[in-house]
Amino acid sequence: MSDVATRADEIIDFRAVFDASPRPLLLMAADAPKFTMVAVNAAHAQAFATTPQALQGWGVLEVFPADPSPAVIEFREAIRASLTRVMETRGPDQMEIRPYPVQTPEGLSERYWTATNAPVLGPDGAVTHIVSAVQDVTGEVFERRSEEARNLLMGEVDHRARNALTVVQSLIQLTEARDLADFKSIVLGRVEALSRAQTSLARRKWEGAHLRDIVAEELAAMGGTEKHQVAGPNLLLPPEQVQAMSMALHELATNAMKYGALKADGGKLSVTWAAGATALTLVWEEDCGHPVEAPAGQGFGSRLLERLTRQLVGEIRREWRPQGLRVELTAATRPT
């Protein structure tokens, strides 16, 4: 050993080093199952919003509330398990990360903790004390949560982008039209409806979209807002229904614009909805201002409506009345 090391050994007060350490440190007697706290440094006391004097002399498992919450019980048992492993192995142990809130001037603060617990061995090799170096890992836990949330969101976006591409391919393959210009117009309208659905989802971070917003956006795309009457409660559709509902409304609006109430000068359109115990019901009623006849055949738009209704886990009923089309569309609601 060098002279410098020898002099340091003689001069340094290791209790002062312990007390001055910026890392929260705790020295416990190996008197299991109590594990009496014989020394607590200032950093440890500050981390848990207490004082060294309030902890020293107590067993480390004795300072928790008499009626602890489940999270506090888990934290206490993680400490017990780690200290028990140190006693059994006579080697260091890393305590599992556990939450334990700390009282601050602003209120309870959610914190996450771990600790490296190391034995102090006597001349005979027996454990006489345990040094615990505590670490606040709240930042790392929150960062990991954020990363997991980002990965989940990216996965969701990727899934929906692939799904949207599949829908576009189907629309292109199945759309019927009189000529190329008509084909372009129909496909473009349906793709724009799909785009509006994706925008609605992104606006609420893929948590869903309000039915009122979907109805308003699809009708606004057709113009003639003075012909619209919209009424219904504020309903949030789940994300898996937003695309289908948006495209179903687009098909109805397009049909009304070409042949129904939105084409006629005196035409009126009413869109209302209500929520039941297991399904929401949307009613689309057109009044063209003059007698109309039901179409002779069923085009791709009608078949697409039926397919979209199945995606909504619902039903669609169409009634051609003398004044115009009436549609009743249902969609299953999530159980609460």
C-alpha cells in the first residue's frame, strides 16, 4: 500500500464520507427480520422527505403505514425479499424496481425506486450489516413508458396505413363507372372520405372520433350546408368504426348529391342519431321536394354500404318513400 493510501486510511472519516454522499445510503444491522437502521445519510432522508433521526433505530420494515396501499405493500415486500437474498447468499442484490410515492409540498409525487444492497462481512464471514444504496429511477421508468407508447402508436399507425391501402386497392378494383372521368371522380371522392377519417383519428391521437364531426365533415364536402339538419348526442366512435362510418356517410351523401335531396333545389336532408344500450342508430332522411322513384338496380355503392355496415357490426335498412330515401343504420357500441 502506498504512503498516500496509508495516510488516507488514517485520516479519512468514513462516517463523514457516508453522510456527505450524494447517493441515498442506508446502513442496517443484519438482525433479520427487523433490519434495524443504524445510519441514514442526508441524501436518503431527503429522498423520502424525512430526517435521519426519524429513521435511525427503527427496523426498515417498521416505518411503513399500518394500513398500507397495495403499491406500498409491494415496495415493502421487495425490500424484504432483497435483504433476505443478501443474508442467504452473502452477496450483493439488486432490488426490483417498485413504486413508492413521496410527500412533497405540492402533494404526493409518484416515484419509482430500486436499491443495491450489499453485505458487510465480519472476520468469520458472517453478515454483520447491510449497506443499501438507493436509486430514484422515476425518470427512466417514465422514459420507458413514453418509448413504449411511441412504439405502440407507430404500430397502430402502420396497421391503419396498411389497412387504408387495402381499402383503396379494393375501391379501385370494384368501382363501376360510365367512363374514365366518372371513374376518377368516384374513386377520388371515396379516397378523400378515407383521408378525412384518418384525419379525424389523428386529431384525437387514434382514440376515436366524434360522430358529429364525421357527419359534419362529410356533408361539408358536398356543399349546400343550408340543406342539412343535423341532431344527436355527442358520441365518440371507437377507432375501428371511424373509417367505416365516414365512408358510409360519404356514399349516402354522394348518392344524395347525384340523385336525391342535395341535388334538388328545394331538397332537405336530416341526419339524426341516438345511442342505445348495445348500438347507436343513425337515421338519414331525404326530402327532395318532389316525388322520386327507387333505382332499378343495385350498384357498387349500395354493396359497399352493406359491407361497411358489417364492419360496424350493425344493420342497414333503406326505404324509398315518395319524397326521398330514408336510411336507418345501426352500429354496435362498446360495452362500458
